[in-house]
Amino acid sequence: MFYYTDAVIEQLAIHRVGNKLQDEFYVLSEKTVDLADGVLSQLLMHYFLNPFTKLNEVYRLFHTTDTLSLNEIFHFSNAFFTGELGFLEFSQQISKHLFEVSNHPNIKGGELYVVHLRDVQLEGEVHEAIGIFKSENKEAYLKISPVQGAFDLDYEQEAININKLDKGCLIINTDADEGYKVLVIDQTNRQQEAVYWKDDFLGVRVRNDAFNQTGNFLKVYKKFVNEELDEAFELQRADKIDLLNRSMDYFKHKETFKQDEFAEEVLGNPQAAGLFNTYRQQFEEEFDAPFGDQFAISSQAVKKVQATYKSVLKLDKNFHVYVHGKREFIEKGYDDEKGMNYYILYFNEEH
């Protein structure tokens, strides 16, 4: 988890970065922002850092060639952290790099805030950090002030909502050899052009820790059950729901995932277990994110994925049956007279 209760903004620089494809330009500040106003610092702290307190995923900077120094963000950040590059020059280089990758027609220009932070806390440890934030969307705000026994009404047309950070990242000064620990937010672009922030600008990939191993495994397993098992077995929808329920029950009550144990307790079929191992290996190779024979289970990841494990039988538009119990309490049949399918549900009490 990320905390910023004791964090301090050491330095802040603001630049303007336009869309290169739209023949816009960048404007670089020649000095940092004066942060003597304590109220302003607190507002900025809320604007920049509060969104990150809800994140669980931690990323790493990387390069497709596995040579970290070729990642521009890593190169400049490392130079700053080691004292080879001053803060203002560092922030200018970051802005130039963002401009170079802002070449999709839907990318909006905006202000880029580069911040030097100290005493941020991630995963129980206190660190120095770099914050890079971009504001793209402006809003109109009304301002009311008392004037001689009445009230005056004014407005600010191009203002920033401090509760809506558009894009941001925090580069935590730890694990430099592995690409640092990086937190990322992109609240605005969720279509194809969105890849420019994470992929083209930052160059990050998710850290393969317990949170991501747990979440990814459950997602891969769900896709396997819903899309792949039908090729080898004739499964009813209730059978698939049972397999998903058993996997969720396993992850809720175990502290450690063990491959052989999962295959026996959840899949319960050697052929199905073999098919799933082949299926998950394809994911591991494609995303370079191995699960291994065992890994620690993250309860936070289980809670996050649980909402997507919908155990529902949707019967035409008449009924939705939520299945939480055992498969043997549900029977499916066909009524020749009515020409319709039916389910029989066995239970002890009606609530």
C-alpha cells in the first residue's frame, strides 16, 4: 500500500506539452515553482498523491531489449537520483520525451508537473520519489465572495479539479537494478491511444508479485473454464460455475497456491489439469510472467477478482439463478411436453 501522510514536496516544475502530430509544441519553464504557501502545497499533495492510495499494482520500468538504460524514463530518473542531473534539467528532459511520443491524433495537450518527493511510503518502507503528472481536462468553477453586505459571483473558466488527476506516475527510488518500483494512473484515455502513457512514454510492465500472480492466475483460469474446456468436455453452464466457485473457494481459504493441490482439489481431473497447465504456460510465455509451482496468495487480489466471477445461470429473460453451493444440488433436464429445458434445485430451507 502507498501512503503519503509524512511526504514532502521538495521541488516542482511545470511545463506545457502539446500534441506533436497536431503541430503543437512544448513550452519549458526556466525555473521551479515557489512552494512557500503551505496551503498550496497541501492541495497539490492531495491532487498528485491521493489517487495512488487506492492502487495495488506495482510496475517496473523496462525495455524490450532487456537493457534498462535504453528506457528514457529510467535513464533520466537514474541520472537524477544519483546526482548526475539537476532537477530542472531532469524535468525538461522528461517533458521533451513526452512530446516525442505524443503523436496520436486523440492525445490532448496539457500541463506536465514533475515533482521531487521525499518520505513517501510504499509497502512499509519510506523512500524518495519522483512524481510525473499530466493535466489534460479543465473545468469551469464558480467563486463566491462577500462584498459590502452582499455576495459577488465570479468564475474561473480553465481551472483544474484537484480531485481528478488525469495521468500520473510515481517512480520510487528503490530496486533500481530491477527498474524501480513504479505506480501508474491513467484516468482519461482508455482506448488505443491510451498505450502511449504506459507503453510509449513510461515503458512499464507489471511486477510479477503475489498480487499480480494471484489476479492473473484467476483471470487465466476463468478464461480457460469459460472458453477452452468445451473442446475436451461436454460441460453444462452449472458445471462451469462449479469449477469457478471451487477455485474461488480455494484461493479464499489458502495462504499459498500449490499446483498439484489445486489440480486435485479444484479441477479433480488429470486430463483437465493437463490442459490447463498447457493453457497457462502460453500466458506465462506471452507475458513473461511465470506463476511457478507455488506462490503466496494475495487476499487483496482475490477480493478484486471475485466481483468478475459471476456464478449466475441466466435462463431466458425470466430467471437469474445465483449458484453458491454444491453442483450435486442442481439437476438439468428436458420436458418433452413443454419442449423446454428445466433445472431442479435441492435445498433445506427457504429464506
